[in-house]
Amino acid sequence: MEPITIVGLGGSLATSSRSLAALRVALEGAAEGGTETLLFDVRDLDFPMFMPRASSVPKRVRDFCDAVDRANGMIWSSPLYHGTISGSFKNILDWLQLLSDRDPPYLTNKVVGLISTAGGTQGLQAINTMEFIVRALRGWAVPLVVPVGQAWKVFDDDGEAHDARTEEQLRALGLEVTHAARHFATPIDPLPEVEDVEAQLQPISAAEIAEA
Ligand SMILES: Cc1cc2nc3c(=O)[nH]c(=O)nc-3n(C[C@H](O)[C@H](O)[C@H](O)COP(=O)(O)O)c2cc1C
């Protein structure tokens, strides 16, 4: 069986990040399912703001995009900021534009598990936003999602979890991403007619925009 790799992306610029703590638990679940896991912490990544056709792209940005390109699946974990995902998290996703010229492009054939942490109870709003992004990047969001409400009660400042049910859900999400990634790792022929239609409907790569 081919080894499966899951890349986790999450956290905030806060020194103690609950969305990062939640991501760690989900990645543990993925590892228990037999995958290799890689964690990218938004704070450590410290990416510049995305700039289309930037003349120089930092090595750490290229390394991240290459790791995503090699992975079979991802787990995203964003805090809820003002009813949606945080700007720092979205900025990193914008850099995935560098995957526009890969074959296949963006997150084609990759599965993505979604987590949000919120101070209140509206975390699903960030999940919904992320689901739109997964689809725009041609990936596949797995059915299970984990919006962690009142995250300050669930994770302490050291990232320790104090809610067995949430921990269980996060581990289950990691397992589900692993399971789905295994299915997608089985080689299947692409459907050219579907790829053509996708490219017309979502012209987000530089080449496609130029041709439009
Ligand atoms: C700028 C900002 C905006 C926020 N907006 C919301 C919000 O709209 N709804 C909510 O429930 N919590 C909101 N929160 C609380 C965060 O979602 C919550 O503290 C989350 O766990 C932060 O994740 P982190 O620990 O990874 O930084 C906000 C926090 C900040 C700093």
C-alpha cells in the first residue's frame, strides 16, 4: 500500500492558539489511521501578503506549496474572526495559487477535513467559508466537520484538551480524512470533459485568465 500523507494547516498569530491545539488532535487521529502527518502552523509560516505574479516568492512559501502538492489530503483549522476565517489563514490559502500550473492543478484529488474554533457558537460559518475555498481549489471536503464552540473551555492556554467529546470528534475527523485519502490515492483516469468545464467555470489560474 502506498504511504498516505496528510498536511495540517492551522492556528492563528496568537501566542496560545486553540485552533492549532484542535489541529494537533485531528492530526493524531490521522496518524493513528496510519498516515504520515505534517503540521504547518500559521504563526511559524509567517508568510508575506499574497501578491499575484510576485517577482520573488520566499522559499518557505514554495516549500509549503510543494508539501501540499505532494500530500494526499489536508486538515484545515481556522479561528472564527468576525463571522468568518481569519485573514492570516486566508492569506496562506491564497498562496496555493502557486499550484495553478501543477498537473493536476491546485487540490485536485485531495481531500480536506475542516475545523474551526470560536469564542461563541457560530463556528460553522468559518467551516462553510472553508468549504467554498476547498471547492474553488478543486478539492473534496469530507462530510465530517468539527466547529469547536467556546474553544476557551475546551483547550487551555497550553493546548491541553478538557473535553473528551470534542477530542473524539477531532480524532474521528483525522481518521476520516485518512480513509478518504486512501480511496483517492487509487489511480483513476481524469475526465477531460469535466476538467475543461471546471477550467471554464473557475478561471482562477493566470493562464486561464489570460485566455479568457
Ligand atoms: C479579531 C477576533 C475576532 C473574533 N470574532 C469572533 C466571532 O465573530 N465569533 C466568535 O464566536 N468568536 C470570535 N472570536 C473568538 C475566536 O474565534 C476564538 O477565541 C478562537 O478560539 C481563537 O482561535 P485561536 O486561539 O487559534 O487564536 C474572535 C477573536 C478575535 C481575536
